[in-house]
Amino acid sequence: MMRAEQWARAGQTDVYDITIIGGGATGLGVALDAALRGFSVLLLESHDFGGGTSSRSTKLLHGGVRYLAQGNISLVREALAERTTVLHIAPHLAQPLPFVMPSYHWWQSPFYGLGLKAYDLLAGKAGLGATELLSRAEVHAALPGIRTGHLQGGVKYWDGQFDDARLALALARTTERAGGAVLNYADVTGIKNISAANARFEVSVTDKRLNTEHHFKTHALINAAGVWVDQIRKMAQPADDKTPHHRMVSPSQGVHVVVDRSFMPADHALLVPKTEDGRVLFAVPWMGSIILGTTDTPRQDLPREPDPFASELDFILQEASKALSKTITRDDIKSVWVGLRPLVAAPSSNGTTATKTLSREHTIVTDSNGLVTVTGGKWTTYRAMAEDVMDACFKARILPTRSGGATKTHALVGAAQLGGQNHALWQSPGQHLYGSEIEAVKKCPGSDREIGLGLTEAMVRFAARHEYAQTVEDMLARRWRVLFLDAQLARSMAPETARILQEETGLNPELASFEKLTEHYLP
């Protein structure tokens, strides 16, 4: 569906039952849940779907081993159940991934092994594989490239891995197929409390691509803008309401570094449970490269493209070099990306609270004007968060109660069974990411013409026609993850990608902006 047609379709509904601001994991989850319950749904995203935090995760679909150590059993249990759901409804985008914790002291294997056995017990039937104690030789075989000095053994356990940006895209497309309207590059510029008989809000929106203004009426309005939720709450506050809102989000910056797979040519992920300063370090194979991270640093400003602090890069490179046999330098970095996590602020937070002490769970607030705001949480639990948002709308009598639960079993677009084949995301980017739609992709012109890193002309045309791709960034950062894997390669692929997109959309593909953007992904 092309852009003008999307907007025309969105304008056909006089009053929406529910409008969601924010096209990340949380907002998209709410949109799909509401659409499957039969509500009329409009989702507005100011950038691209998953363009903020939701495309910058560690790519782990996990129950939260760290939260188990903190004693947060309920969060772990919920996340483990939700992990299974995502693996079931999107098998082309999410797969099990084995992790290994190496042991360098005699007590570490039994200590961590006992905790991970508890992880298995909490997972129950949702478990992906049994925890195993490994010998020194078995650890080295699972993690070639690991430092072997003083290595005594290790522990192997299972979690999941996924492609976050393409999962966001699948949620958007599934919502549209369920009858919802989803719009990217739809910037909310104003919110009015109209309190009419059939609508509470009127939302003013600018289409940043066509430069047109639109107005939508809605009964329920959901603020799912991630780290920007406080700005939306302020925008929605009536002029005569002088009540100060407590800040809901205390942002945390997470930095991820990508290096060549030669540093750890493994199909297992490495987890260092405790670095010298008490943080966790991952080395995760993903699409032919290795992701190193992540950091957890408070940050008060909210840039669209945050840059890593020098101390964060130093921390990741130093700790990774301690864990691996080969030293990693800045010259080895192929891409670095930063995500801002919307951690739930403590009531007395003054901006100095350490983010690792803040809640990873989500919170939902209903303001007196009826605006429902949700923030916090993580990708793994997006679906459960959406159900909680809908329950909040029912409890506040903003929407009539309707039964749900369909999102537990409703397959996402492209969710074909993979015939038992191992299409692992730790291998190179592959056509399996399209699932059952791969034949439709191949029918587009240029299926045999590769632009780079497995991306074909046909994939670009398919993205423009069916996956809402508007710009080079949309294509090379999120439809195909080149920018996140190799920023220099992405820059070289950009001109040809831009040519095809402009031919398909008739709009400026923002080539110059993308070339400048690649500078943020290199140290």
C-alpha cells in the first residue's frame, strides 16, 4: 500500500476507538491487541517503526537471568512465558540461542549452574534446553576465541535471539491486516481534549514525507512514545490544568559494538556475569558478526541519534579483550549503536539515581484527562504489556470491555514453519527473514541482482511497496540490517538503494541524511 493510499484509508474513520502514539515494541503491541479485539485502531509514529529504542536492543529474547539474581521471580516467570510466545508466532524472526558462562574459579560453575537450574525450573515446559555443566575443553569448543588462561569449565544454558526491527515491522503489518491503520513519519504536533459525546481527543498530525496536515478524533489515546512519553503527557495536558506531572522516565543509555566474527567464530553466545565494576557483558553472534555490550549509563537528554560516551566504548573493548584471546581495538569496530531505555523513574528521582536500580518492569498511568501512558518493560514482554494497557482502558471505562488473548496464538506476517531447518540469526542475513513471503519478494523486479550483503533490488522494491520503507535509512538500518552490521558497507550500498526507492515512491529517499547518519555508527 503506497503512502497516499495509507493516509486516505486512515482518514475514512470519523472517530477511532483507540489511537496509539509511538511505533516501537510497546505501541505496536497495543495496536495489534486492540485490532484483534475488534476496535478501530490508529497508530502514529513520528519516525519509522522501531526507529528508536526498539531497533537497538541486544537482539536477545530472554527471561532475564540478571533479574533472577535480583530475586524478581515474577518478572522472570512472565518473560520466560512470553519468550515462548514470540518463538511460536514469529519463528522466522526468533530462534533459540545457547549461552555459555565460562568459569575461572572452582566455585563459579556450581554456583551459576545452580541458579540456571532454577531458571530451567521457572521455565518449565517453556524451557528451550537443559542447563549443562561444561568441561574446559567443551567450553573452548563452544566458544572458540575465548581466553583459556585459568579456564576451568563453564555452564551452558538457553535463551532466545531475534531481529528486533523486523519483529516491529511484522507487528505493524499484522495490525494492518487485522484492520488497523499504521502510519510512520506521522508526527503528532498537538493534542486537544474535546470531550465530545463520542470522542475524548483530537490529535493533529503532520505527514513528514508528504508535508500535509491531518486531524484525527479518538476515544482512547495511548501514549507509548518510549523515552519521550513525558513530552506527550505535557502536550496532552489541558491549558487550565497546572498540576505538575512527575517525570515517568529516567533514561538509560545502552551501547552495543559490532566486530568481525573472527574474534569469536561461535554459534554460542558468551555471557560474563560480572565484570570488574559489577556489570554484565555479552558477546553474541548475530547475522555473521559479533555484538558486544551492553552498557547502562544514565542520560538526561533525548537525542534521536545518541552517540556513545568514550568511557562506554572503552569499557566494552577492555572487558571484551579480557574475555577473548584477541585484543579488540576501535579500529576493529564495524558498527556501534546506542539505544535509550525508558526505565521507570523512582518517585524521588532527582536525575542521579543509578539506572541499574530502576525498574525494568513497565508501568501504566491514566491521567485525569483520560490519557493512558505506558513505559518501561522490554521487548520480550511487549505482548503482556499490551494486554495490561487494554485492561487499564477497561478499568478506567475509557473503552468497553472486550475479551482478548488472541495475540498469544495469532501468527505474525511471514510466520511460516521452517521445516526443521536451522535458519539461525547468528549466521549471515538470509531470505528466511521473510518467512512465507519470500516468493512474493522474488516476484518483484531484480530478484537476481544483489546490492550487497545479501540485499537484492527485489527486496528494496518489496520494502517500498509492502513494508512502509520511505528512506535509505529505513531500508539499510531496519528492513535489512546493514547499518547495524557494517556502517561503511551500508554507506557504499546507499546510492543504489536510494535510486530504487525514489523510483518506487517518487519521494526523496534522504540519501545525504543517511550518509551523514553512518558517521554516528562508527567510533
